[in-house]
Amino acid sequence: MARGFRHLGSGYVAELDPAEARLVITLARDVLQMLSNRDGAPLIEVPQPRGGRFEKLADWGIEADGAPGRHRATRRERRRRHGSLAVPDAVSEPERESSGAAEDLPGEPEPAEDRWWEALGLVDPTEETQADEPAPRRRAPQDPALARLLPDLIADADAEDGEAERLRALTEDGIVASKRSGLEEAVRLLAVDPLRIPEAEAPRFGAALNDIRLVLAERLGIHTEEDARRVTEDGDTDEVSHFMAVLYSFVSWLQESLMTALLKRR
Amino acid sequence: MLGGARTAPACSAYSGQSREVVILTARCAGCGPRLEGMIVATSAPVAVPEEATRTERAPELPYLLVVWDDPVNLMSYVAFVFRAYFGYDAARAEELMLQVHREGQAVVASGSRERIEADVVAMHEYGLQATLRCGDA
């Protein structure tokens, strides 16, 4: 049973079951994958998540043998897609060259849980990379979850023609890089038991949890307060949606417990 | 630090306070092309080649940072971001967070175009829904 964050020494400590930490790591990796699909940058190597398979799915109200409820691209298809993402010519760092092949991504879930992540389908395999878009303008992402992570900098009503696209072209790569480094650091921190967040890392870790929640919320169709209530209170949706709603509630709880501990300190 | 005066006409009707500014009219070595046309406040000394500058009275651009309500972002998180990034005290951060929540949006900061653009970028890095707005719009 997980225990929320409390201040300890020069940081914040929480106790997560290995399966719980693994779930959050996998979610963070999926958001990293979405961001990589956006700018064409390869995934970094992240530690193998600790713990076993999803033997505790029953604890989450999920039958482990259940089949995905709707078709999404299979992970193998996504692997192929990721593997085929062209590494830009300008990239010369050796670690980038070696990570172009995605066949042995670390932390890849076991086949049994694979089905669940396929069913969850956080990553939209049809999202096109924008890395080659002409510099002065860049379109908003088509995938609504990615668009939620990377919204326009100016509202339509306030913008001159093309202004949102110009601002996006100037700023988006920096925002993606910031989110990526926060999520990568979160994965590294989550791989260690017990979970300890140094004081200085707490805002970035909170932001990484927030990015995960934004993506889950979009996939769950949360656009209003009423939607949020429906998702967190109703239990009569299909299994995949139910699992995603449980994940959303869990990450929300983890973020809230960190915020409570942080605000108490300030 | 982006955009600069190139898109200033949207705010040209503003007739508020003026202050001394230096307008960089040419690229200076080491600055890169983005500094062209950018307005820099003279409150701190700025090293620029003399032939590339002129000093004049210009309106302070009244750009606003608008943060929008979102059913996903936790109220505690929004208040935390306002405290951590803007340095607001607990009461001010709470007040602004509640204004966002109840009214659907709130103006959380105002200033020059470059400053507010940087604030919007920071809010997006934190995952808040925020936009830039011209103050006289």
C-alpha cells in the first residue's frame, strides 16, 4: 500500500509498491515517446523499472487476462515506427546514433502487460514529427493529448494571423526539452526504492507528474469539471477506461501528496 | 526573449506610461539575429555598439499573462507554481488560483512582450494553460 510524500531530511520521501512505481515509470516513458514523436529526438536510456509484471492488476480492479477493448496500433507497430524515425543528419553524439534502433528499448513491458499498454494507447502512432517544419511557423500537434502538453502561446481571439504558429516555432523545442528532462529525471527517481525526491527536484517532479496526468486526462476525455467527476467517481466504464481512470487517480493522489508536503514547507 | 518589437503593433494603441528604452537597430556581434529590433530596458547597463543604438521615449508594452482554468491541474499545484515561479506569497498565490478556478481565467503577471512570452513558456513547462494577451485588447 502506497504512502504519500512527507518531508524527510533534505527531500521528500514516499513509499510505493514496486508495481505502482513501475506503472508510473511506464506512463512517463509513454509521454516521453509522445514528445519524441513530436520533435524526432530519440528516447534516452532509462533504468529498467524495478518489480515484476502486472501480477497485482487485480488490486487495481483489473482482470489480468482481459483483452484490450479497442484496437490501437500494436506495440510492435509502434516500435517499427519509432525505429524508422529518421535521426537528423546533424546529430552526431554517439549515444544518439546507437539509440536509433528501438528493438531493445530498456524497460519494455513483458508481453502480458504489453496488451494493457496497447489497449491504453497513450502514444498516438500517427502523430507526425515537426522537426522538419520550416522554422518561422509550426502547426499545433494533431494529437489532442500532445496539444494539451504543448498548447498555443496565444489565444485565437488575441492573435494576429499566424502569430500562434510563429510563437510556437520559436519556443516549442525548448518546452519539449524541458518536459523531457523532467520526465527522464522522474523515471530515474522512481527506479529507486524508497522514492526520494531531493528538495531542488520537487518542482520538476511535480511538473512531470502533471504532464502524465494531462495526457491521461485527454485520453479519458476530461475537458470539464463534470468530466473529471464522472471519471473519478463512476466505475461503470469498460475495463481499459477503468484502468486508465485508476492510473489517473493514483498519479493525482501522488502529485497532491507532494504538493501538500511542499506547501507545508514554504 | 522572443518576438520582440516585431509584433508590437497589436499593442500600439496603448498610451500608458513611458520609460527610457534602448532599441537595438542592428545586429551586434555575439547577440545573434534574435536581438534585432528587440527592446531592452535601460535600468541595467547594456553593452551595445554605439553606432547600433539610439535612445528614445517609447511606450512600455502592456502585455498580460493569462492563466486559464483547467479541470486537470490540481488547485494546490497551480498555487504552488504561482509561488515557486513568480515568488508570490501564499495569500496572493491562493487568491490568483481561486480567481482562475472561479472565473475561468486570471491575469497573473504583466510586463513587456519578451517578459510575458518567457512567462507563458514557463507556465507551459509547468503544464498550466496560459496565453499572452495585449493589455489594451
